[in-house]
Amino acid sequence: MGQFDGQVVYITGIARGQGRNHALRFAREGAAVIGMDIAAPVADHMTYPPSTPDDFDETVRLVEEAGGAILARRGDTRDLAFQQELIAEGTARFGRLDHVVANAGILTWGLTWELSEEQFSDVVDVNLVGTWKTLKAAIPAMLEAGNGGSITVISSVAGLKAMPVQASYSASKFGLRGLAQTAAKELGPRRIRVNTVHPYAVHTPMGLEDTSAMKAFEDYGMHFPSLLGHYPVASLDDLSDAVLYLATAKSVTGAEFQIDMGHSKV
């Protein structure tokens, strides 16, 4: 018996990292998974390795190996019609939609006045506008199912504490807080809870393999410490523990859940 038996979760950005781990953890607890990922380079200004079709296929294999049911498609969160069609297909197959984890996002680096127009617009379009499109596509299906449920938006510590050399990323992640707070107020009467999760460094390619990060740390290191020097990087399970908790925490909505080793307090 799993704590999500008979339930269905929609997760964006499932090809690897946090999204893959969330999908696996939900599947092991009995949930059917609807998932998507672009699984390709999103923008040429990203300085960490993009996810690949092989990554995407591996997530599907791992979920099925764990005994989970999954419907996964490659696509872009900026494509509203794609997300609507995927959710329609998923709810037709699995019969309902209970939970959403809006996880997909990208990061670029640069000083505010030196960012290219693409560096600013691409990040805001993927992280903020793309997440709004995720909610626009998913909420009607949740309301139609009538089971209540939860939406968890993956923001960042950069959405709580603005970070240097991350103007577009911080702007997008601060924006997600406002989006989630509005949705929490609108959906509370409909028994749907909306919360945000705010990671700092996480054991993912974005977190550990970004070639621009070390230069930023060298130039602006005073802004990047945490309170847990012995534990500098969160594990994937640290994040999934929070996501699964929020999916079950019936008294929690409008919360901003920090998994940041105390970084936001420095």
C-alpha cells in the first residue's frame, strides 16, 4: 500500500535530476505519473549540460521498473497547447489528476546590464510564464476531478533572497511566489493547496556542473554561503521529501518551504 495509491501526479521537467526523482518517489508510493520534459537544449546561453532524449527514456524506464504507470511526452512548458493535450491524454488514461509538481526551469548567469535580451526573456518565459501555463493546463483537470489535491511550484532560494549575476533567474523565481500565492487564495475554497519549494544547491547538473557558477562565487562569494558548511549540497531525496510531504500536508497552503541549508538566512 502506498500513500498515493489510485492518485495521479503531473510533473514537468522529468528527464533527470529533481523531476526524475519526484516521479520515482511518487510512483513507488502508488501514483500514476504524467510527465514532460523538453529533453534538449533550451537556449545557447545555458552553461550546464542540457537533458537529453536518453535521459528522458531512462526516467520512463526507471518509473516502469519501479512498478509505476507513466505517460510521458517530450515538449516545452512554453507550449500551452502541448501541456493541455498531454494532461487531457493523461486524465483520459488514468481517470483523474490530483497533484502537480511544476519543476521545469533553466538558469543563466550575467550582470543585470550585461545580460542579453535572450538571457532575460528565455529564463522568465520558461520559469515563470511556462509555470503559469502548467497551472492553466492542469487546474481545470483537477477541478473537474473534484478530489482536491495539491500544486507544488519549485521556486528557488533566489526567489527569497535576490542573488547577484542572476537577474533573470531571481526575477522569475520571485515571480513564482506571487503566482503561487494568488493560486493558493483562489483554490483554497476548492480544496486544492498550493505551495512553493525553495532549494539552494542541489545534486543536479544545474547545481554542480555549471561552468559559470564558480566565476560568480569568486566575484560575489559573500552572497553565497549557507549555515551548514558540512552539508553544502542538498540531495535529490531532500527535495523529494519536501514535495511528497506537501502533497499530503492537508493543513499547509501558501507556504514557502526552504531546502537551502540556511542560505536564505545569511
